[in-house]
Amino acid sequence: TDNTETIISYRHYSICSNPKRRDIYEIAVLHEVDGSGGSDFIHQQYQLGMTINCQPVENNFSLQLKRHHQGASAILIAGGIGITPIKAMAQSLKTMGICFALHYAGKSNTKMAFLDRLKRDLGEQLISYFSNENQRLDFTKIIKDADKNSIFYLCGPNRLIDDFCQI
């Protein structure tokens, strides 16, 4: 008899692995113990390197490459775990030599996914904001300092997106 257990669960996660890698998919899942159970299950049951069955990848948040190749720079803004799709965008833009800046806000430098890797890979293209040090994103300044043809990409909590849209 086959003792394998089949578990079917549908969740949507951003692939945050380097886009040049096509042999693996990397996701980041914030462990929310008091959530609806999905993240707790993943943190309890999944292991690094584990093979899982999933639906084909869909890109619902793509770069506007045609405009970037015509000279438009990119301003990437991520709040918390919103870094997952933004990280892959930054890596793609860097590989293509497209001008961009990444503004990444979180609770502290120890609570922000991929921060060390992004610092190493992006250098001055990364601007970090730590709320435990009273640092905040200043959307008015970010917009004012951006090239007039810049394209903005945001991912994060609703409050971050709402605050940006009110500018």
C-alpha cells in the first residue's frame, strides 16, 4: 500500500528567487502563528529543497520592460514581506542595466527578509527604513527626487499602498 499523504492547499505566493535561476523557485512566507494556518503549516511541514507540486507560474505583477528599455527608470517600494516580488524585479533590472532604486521599509534590520543579500547585491540602489529607529518612507520626497519618466512599483501592506496613492 502507498502510505504517502496527499495534501491539497491553495495559496498564492510571490516567487522571489533570482530570475536568472530557472531550476528552482524560492518563496518567502512570513510565519504568522495566529493566522489562518497556511504559514504555520508551511513552516512546520516544508523543508528547504523540498519538491512540491504547484500550478504553473503566473506573473500578475510584471515590469514594464518596453518603457524601461525606452529609458524609464524604476522606483521600487516594498514594505515588510512585500519585498518578495520586488526583490526579483530589482535583480532583473540590475541584470538589464536599467536605472532603479529600491526603497525597503520594515520593523528593524533584523526583521526584514533578504536585507543582507539586498545590501550586498544592490549597494547604494537600496535605501532601507527601520520603524524601530523612527525612519519612515517619505513618498513626497521619493516622488519629487525621481526622474519624471520613472515607473513606480509598490508591494506591501494596504496602509503603505494607501499612503502612496494619497500623494
